[in-house]
Amino acid sequence: MAQYNVLILGSGGREHALAWSLSRSPLLGKLYISPGNPGTTVHGENVAISPAGDTTGPEAWFEAVEAFIRDKEITLTVVGPEQPLVDGITDYLETRGHKVFGPSKAAARLEGSKTFAKWLMHKYQIPTSESMEFSGETALDDLEDWLSVDNQNWPVVIKADGLASGKGVFISRNRTESLEHLGKIRNDTALRKAAGKLIVEEFMEGEEASVFAITDGRNARLLISAQDHKRIGEGDTGLNTGGMGAYAPAPVIDERMLRLVEDTILYPTLGAMQLEGHAYRGVLYLGLMITKDGPKVVEYNCRFGDPECQVLLPALKSDLLELMLATVNFELDKTEVVMSGEHFCCVVLASGGYPETYTRGLEISGIDKVSDDALVFHSGTRSADGKLLTNGGRVLSVVASGSDLQSAIDNCYREVKKITFDNAYYRRDIGAKGLRRS
């Protein structure tokens, strides 16, 4: 049997889950993760890849990655986070003869530019909310003037066009809130950079969920649905975060709804990208609102979600490496995806104070007490002097399964309670919406 060396780019919980899943494949030769984290060392070799000398910028890093690929005879590079994809790492490596699981720079605009995604959906009549675009040097002022008109239908959704680490979307319930949100964009350097263009959308009523598909541009294989929990507080209150937990499958997306998503959103999106000359390959994340009129697109992402990846991959019974190789070799039509019939729950342990100010360097204990039936994925950790320490806002993801959603939730929280560090915080209502719907 052929053996394939694989490189994963990234360092979070998503990349730890990818490393765990790929390490289970009999096709795997050597697995490298760059930069990885203390958890990924169990499944492969963490490596630091950086440009030589004082050179900076994406292309200098791409060059260093390509040199590592040649040196280690890497068959497949798996790009975890969105920024390298939006910057064009797939194009750079593919033009030099390397296989990459992840979309091209042009295709990654589905996530990297919300105005492009909206334009595509409106042009090809893919279900989404109505919207208006504001661009140019006066975009913020123009949107503020527009929102000051007395006849707005509140709430509205304000989105920065570019990548903003999950912080570029604001739901404004009234004029006062909208002005506060525009003020945040003006006063935050990263947000202001992402807001060269702005979108204001109608607010969609319904329940959010996500559907993931692996695609080679023409063929697609659906994975199960999932539901993320973005807000820091229980009951979906407080500030947005990178994600405080997830569960899968989401009851709001039953088999009929999944087929509807496939027919009205997934394949129309892939067809639209083909017609625009930018076939989409990799994993496509469909962020959806399930409304009374059916599923509508809230956003596209060009990679696995985090923490959705942590519940999707344990549910995948098929060989992930085999699926990825079929994708990059345009042979996905020859494969099938088999998912577990169980339910999965993921709870994120975060540093107290996240997503604002928090302390790093706190000792973590109790992971060794977690049951073998559960999984712990590292997100923001580091090792020092033989100790495992916190090193980020989202620190760990704990995942457990069960025959139904309630048992998956119960099993997960039982394991969460075994792990401790000072001022640890986690939501205690992950999956509650799914239980209500069930």
C-alpha cells in the first residue's frame, strides 16, 4: 500500500482534529504540522517553517513552505486556517507541482470578500438575504448617513468585507446600536482594515446551522450538519467569539432539509464558481439560516470551522486522507462518505476574560483523567518545564459522543469537569437548542 507524507498548516483545535483524523489512515506515511501545538505532537511532528533572514510577507513564507515540501517529499498539504488560502498559498504551491487541499485564491474569495459572495449569490439566485454595499474612502460615513434615515427596518446586519477573525459582523437592533458598531469598526485597526467595503443586510429570522461538503469542483460529498455557539454567554448572550462549542448533527437540518441545501445552495454555488472560471476545491462551509422560506446563506467559509471540525471529524467513519487525495486528484466521484450514526458534542474551555483581556501561562491539569472514550483537542496551549500552560483565549476543546444528543452532552460535560486551570470558563448550555428542537 502506498504511503503519503502530509503537511498540515495551522496551530489550533481544528488542526489538532485534522492531525488526529489523518493519523488514523493506513495511507499515511509521515505527518508534519506547522507550527502545531502540544496536542499535535501525539500524531505527528511539529515543525517551524519561517522565511530565511528578515524577509516578511505571505510569499516569503510560501517559499519556505515549498522548500520544506520538496525536502520532506510531501504528497499533500492541508491548509487549516483561512488567511493563507485568501493570500493564495494554493496557487503558489500548485503552480510548482504540489497537491494542496484547499481552494485557490480566487475561489477563497467566497470567505475573503463578503461583497464578492453576495454578488455571486444575487447573480446566480442562490438564497440569501437582501443587501446593500458601501465602498470607497467614505464607506463608513456613507453607511452611517444611510442608517440615519428614519424608515430603516430594524434590526439590520452590518458586515465588514474582509477577514476579521469572526469580529466583523454586527447585529444592530436600532439606530443607536448601529452607530456604536460603526464606532467599533472605526476605532479597531484590524476591523478598519477589513472594512474597505461594508455590507448592510436584512436580518433573517430563523435558526442558524452549518453544512459542510468536500468537493473537487464538480462532485461533492456532504458531511453531517453542525451548530456552533458564537456568543460568550449562555443563552447566546454577550460578545461574539471564535466559537464556544458545537454539536452534530443539528436537528434543524433533517434529511429533507439537507437535500434542499444540496439542491438549492451547494451545487448552485459550485456551478456558479465554475461559470466564473474559479472552480472551488476543498471543504466548503455553508453557514445557513433556516427560515420559514427555507435555507438561506448567511456566509461561506473556505475551510473547516473551529470548533465544528472537532465534532465533524470524529463523526467521519471514512478515511479522511483518502477523501482529500480523491479531491485533489479529481476522483471524488469514485468515493463515498460514511458518517457515524452517533451524536457529538464539543465544549470549549476558555481563559476567563476572553474574548477581551485574559491571562496566559496558567497551568492546566486533569487531561490525563479524561476518559478514553472522549477527545481533547488543544487550541491555545504551550509546554514549558514539563508543564502544560494556557496560551490563548480558547484553550481546549473537549469532545464526546452518545447514542442521542442528550447523552453526548452529558458525556462531554462529565469530561470537561475533570480539566482545571485558574479562571477557566466554559458555557454550560452547548446543545440546548438542539434538545429543545428534538
